[in-house]
Amino acid sequence: MATKAKKTSSVYKVIELVGTSTESWEKAAASAVSTAAKTLRDLRIAEVVDMDMQLDKGKVIAYRTKIKVSFKYSKE
């Protein structure tokens, strides 16, 4: 007799974060993820949504990367 596998379902929450770096957009995104990982559990996906630069007198002073981060939702 065949047994049916249990269906498992999960719920994920998605939030937007903005990371900054004086070096690159990549480091800005990594900064946002590493900061989020300190307080959120079970991070799953990070999607780059937007990138921009902060300017001062025509020079780049900071790279900013907006990301969407998903993590497993838990009632605990």
C-alpha cells in the first residue's frame, strides 16, 4: 500500500531594506543582508530592487542598494 507524503507548507515574510557602502553596490547589498541576519532567522532570498548613489559636489560619496529579503515566518 502506497503512503502519501505529508504536504508541508511554509509562509515567508518579505521586507525591503537599504544598505549603504562607500565602496560598491555589492557591498551595500551585503551590508543590508548581514545586518538583517543578526536579528532575523531563516533568511531565504535577497532580491536587488534598486540601486542609486548619494552625491556631494558631483562626486559619489555612497552607494545605496535597496533589496527585498524573505525569511520564514514563525509565530514563535
